[in-house]
Amino acid sequence: MKKQAYLERLARVPLFRSLTKGDLQRIARLATPHRAYAGEVLTKEGRAGFEFFVIGDGKATVRRKGRKVGALKKGDYFGELALLERVPRNATITADTDMELWVLDGREFGAVLREVPEIAVKLLAGMAHRLSKADAKSLH
């Protein structure tokens, strides 16, 4: 997957929707390509994670407590919460096929937030907006 395609996919991630194109470009520069092979475990349920992944090509299975709960394909993403907080992964994700991924490390992402606090403010504003929408839906 080319950097431009990665940038376009970043723009679709709810966490990043409030960011400008320039903000997204700054974040995209941090990402590194990764080739995963069929059978490779990308995240392990219960283990702390630091990375956010965007799938450029390939397929993966999502399992919780050993049960299949979903599937991922080209254009999908996972692990965005790991960019903001070091929490245990809530699922095991395993490559079903060879995969091309873009990986964004949470520590590098944190450095950008410290370097450019305006990005952090925009992220918080976007998250607050989505949380208020979710709250409104749960009240009805």
C-alpha cells in the first residue's frame, strides 16, 4: 500500500476525523510498512499493545476467548486505542493470508502529541463529540 492510500485510510479512522490533512500527513510519516505472514499473530488478547495497524492487503481473523468474532480485510484498521492508552488488547488478531500493513507506534504518536499539542486538542474534541453522540443514542 502506498503512503497516499495509507493517508486516505487514516482520514477515515474515527479517532482522526477531526484532524487536518497536514496533521494526518505528520502522523502518516511515523508509520512503517510491515509484512505479516499467514498464521502470524498480530495482537494477543490480554497483552498490552502499543501499535495501531492499517491493512494494505490481506485478511485476518479476530478472536475473543478463542471464538471467532470478526474478520478484517484490506482497508480495515485496528489497535487505535493503543495510541492513547496502554491497555490490554481485547482480541487476538491472526493473519489468515500474507498481509501488508502500516504500523503506527504509540510511543512515537505520543511524541507527536507532545510536540504539536494542537493535534491532541483536536483529538480530544473529536472524541468528546463522538462520546456525546454515543451517550445520546444510549438514552433513546
